[in-house]
Amino acid sequence: MTAARKRAGLSQKELAARLAKEDGTPISQPYMNDIERDRRNPPPPHLLRQIAAVLDLSEEHLLFLAGDYPPDLRAEAGTYPPAAVEAAFDAFRETARGMQDGIAEPVTPYDGPCVPETVLLYQAQNKRSCHQGQGSLMVTQGVD
């Protein structure tokens, strides 16, 4: 986050002034400093959303770093069967590690039905990992 703030040409004080608590008041520069230095618990999702917007960062990546989930997944968390959740985490691990090693392609959209059975079947038949994205099934080429 520090590198992104500096790329944006903002001081901690300037960034803090652009971020509002739930009551609408800006956060303090010391709080911003603590966030950047990992001295506090991760900020709540509403602050992460603002930080992402101001610094042109991925909100989902910031949520991941904070150990949280996007709001749509959090709201639907209890509706996913365990097998679908496990398949999604497997797909995430495979994609993240593969991209880190330079052997996996970025996730690309797939227009198939978004049901857990399709996720597992597609994964088994095509040696690809699948997870539900925003209204579509997301697929990444598997690595052997």
C-alpha cells in the first residue's frame, strides 16, 4: 500500500484526509501510518474500498490481504456446498501459485452455468480449475 500511495504522489496525511470512517469523519494520519506498517488489525471493508479507489488498487486483492471476502461472497457464504468451496480454494491456490511461478494463465471468463456440479464436472473433464465469479463460471488452465 505504501508503494501505491507514493506512486499516487500522496503523503499519509493526504491519503488519510481522503478516507472517511463510517461516521463520515476522515481517518487520522497516525491510523494510516499504523495500517501501512501492519500495526493494527486490517481496516474494515468500507475503508479498503476507499483505499482501493484512491490508490487505483484491486479491492478484492486488498480484501484478500486483510483476510476478508468480497461482500457478495460474504453474504452468500452459507449457501455454498462444502465441495464447491473446496474446489474454489483449490482453484485459487492453483492459479495464484501458477501465476507466481509463471506457468498459469490469468483467469478468463467461461459462460457455463454457475452451479457447483458444473464446477466439479468441468474441472474433472478439462483439467481446469473453476470457481464462481460475478454471474459466470471462471476458468483457468490447469497445470500438470
